[in-house]
Amino acid sequence: MITRRDPKAEQQVRGVSTPMRSRIICDTVTSDRMAGIDAFYTPAKLARRLIEFLPDTFSGTLLDPAAGAGSLLRAASDRFGDRVELVGIDINRRAIEELRRAEPSWSLSVGDTLSEPSRRATRAWRRARLSVGAVVMNPPFSTRGQAGRVFELDGFTFKVAPSLEFLLTTIRELHPTHGFLAILPEGALTSDRYGALWSALRRSFDVRVCKVDDSSYFPGARVSVVLVHMERRVSNPFPRERDAIAEWALHEPSMTDCRCVEIIRGRVPVFRVPNLKFESNAVPFLHTTSLRAPLSNESRYAPKSLADVAPFLLLSRVGRWSAPVEVDGGEYVLSDCLYALRTPDGSALPILARALEENADSFASAYRGTGAKHITLGALCSRLVEIGWSPTVRKAGSPTSASCDGSCGSISAGRKSTNLVQGTLTSRRALII
């Protein structure tokens, strides 16, 4: 979760001097004892749901590398009793001392899981490296002042948020017989930036994901979370499921008319518009408010050099699904909260608009995210292909207009080519120009 720095707790970490991640735990002792920290507890109900991934016959050592108040360990104890040895690590000494008094039979250590010297100095980590049945965690979703850390995995380099850094750290060093179980922000799985990472992980792990529909588990913070269970694939007699993006590329439309559509993702944040400099070459600036009011009411303008050429359909990228708005013609600068969908010469826009409205439920379900809901480029491409369109992603502000190159499956279409680039399958169906 989100935290402030706690200098006192920072001094309590043994053997390492690091910036404090006092919510390198995800549940804390009590709100009054951690008053300087934005702490969100792991609810017992959510902890029990995560532990349900384990089989009834589970036994052995169970590690929580961000133990906090011990919600996950306690849920495992309630279910398995004396059959499990419970082991926990936490960066906060007070949290560990409280747990030791409450649960003297548990093996608990003070340490920073994200620091190699610190975690390897703990008895709990050394115990888990020898033998561990499962690793459970509810890691911090973010830490204030940190934009993410660079992490290397199987030859790839990724910049990841703290929640994924916790998961990857344990994956790299531990080999639990029943896998890794984690509560993660939904964005850690659905964000485009992590697509390549999950493609790499799925090559070595069977990944099960359970969406938590109730976003009010954590009082005071409405976040969307998922439960993830990852087990290393020793031998898999069944063919691995195709990646969703690969399925898009394999789709062959039967229609002969052009169904090419360009996706333009706006790039200008609304708060920057007042500071943009221009003289006479100014065009209207469109934001999500343009979806609810006539375009003639727009009073904000931006430089023509950032404009895109209509006709196109406007879709909200952030928030929730609403019916597309058709813009007949002219030049407009798009907010970074909008998508514009453009077809060759605009003649197919009414057909596209009708197709979007007929499949509104499918598009609405694609708006996801840990905080503000949004639809990613990948999800939008997927939905468009599913209803028979051939999307191309074009950079905002490009001077050219939409055209058909035959990739939509029309009579002149040739076979498409595909390339795997950083874990994302791109094709003439989803080509970034």
C-alpha cells in the first residue's frame, strides 16, 4: 500500500541502511501505534480467501515475507493447525515483537525482504531457502517517493512497483512446493507496462488469478485487487493457453469490406493546457467533458501542431464506458483521457459506432485498474478484434489520416506477419505506427 517514511522504523532494520518502506508490510499492528503511516490491514476474510488456494492436505513451512499483523499466517494456522510451521519477516520491529508475544510458536524475524543482505541475515529467510511449502504475501502496492525499481528476470529488465518487486524477489530465491500466493493490485496484472513480464513468468509458471469484486475490503481506500497463485511448471502435459493477444492475431475476419480502424491515444494532460504556448494556430482541445456536451461549447484551445484530424469517434480512456461520440470533421487536440477511433475516409464510422454500442457490455468490462478505472490499449484492441475490426495504434498528433492497407481481411488483404517484441505480440492487426 501507500506509505510515508518512518525514520524510527527505518533505524530498526538490522544490518542495512535503506530508505524506509514501512509498508513493506501490508498489514500493521494497530493504527495508533503506526500513526505516521498510511496502513491498510489485510482483512481476515481476504486472508482466508487467499489461503483457500492451498490444498486441504497441505503441510510444511509457510512463509509470509511481509508479515505485518500476521493475518495471512493466522488464516493458515486456523485452517491447517499444527501441520504447518509458520514463518514471517517484517521490516517493522514493533510489528514483529507484537506477533512474538501473541504467537510464540511462530518463527519471526525483523528484516527488509527487498534488501538482499537484510533478508539473508534473518533466520526466517534461511529457513525458507532450505525448504518451504508455500509463500504467501500481501505486499505494499506503492511507496511514496519511489516510482519503481529495476528488476532483472530471465535476461529481461523490468521497472516494477513494490508489489511485484516482492513477488519477483521471492520467486528468484525460493522454491515452494505449493507455489506463491499473493494479493496484488489489479493493475499489476492488467497494465500494459507489465505485459512482457507476465508473458515471461507464464513460460515457467502456471498462473491462476481470482478477481476480488468487492473494492471496499480495505477501509479508507477503494482499490481493486486480485488473488494470484503461481506454481512452477515441472512438466505440463497440456498445451499452454495461448496469450490473449496471440488469439487476437489468429482471428480471421470473414467480411470483405474494409474494417480497418486506427486508435489514437490522446497525450495532452488537461492541467497542462493553460501553459501551452501558441499564437494564431490554435484548435479546440477535447477532454472527457466533450463526451457529455456539444463540441461547440469547448472553450479550451491548444496548438495545432498537436492536433489530429477528424472524423473520428471519441471514447473515454479513464473512468467508465460511455457511448462513443462522433466528431464529423476538423482538427482537434486530444486529452490523455481520450481515445479517438478513425476509419479510412470516415465512411465506416457509423457501422463502427453501432458495433461498439451493440457490444457495450464487453467494452465496459474492460475498464479496470487498482485506482482509477481505465481501458488499456491492449484491451481495446482485443475487444475490437473480437467484433471483427482490425486495429492499428497511431501516435497522437500524426499528420496523416487513416488508410486501409488490406490488413483488415478485405479482398486485397495478404497474410499478416507477426513479431514477438518484449513479450507482446504485434501484427498488422495491432501495429504501432
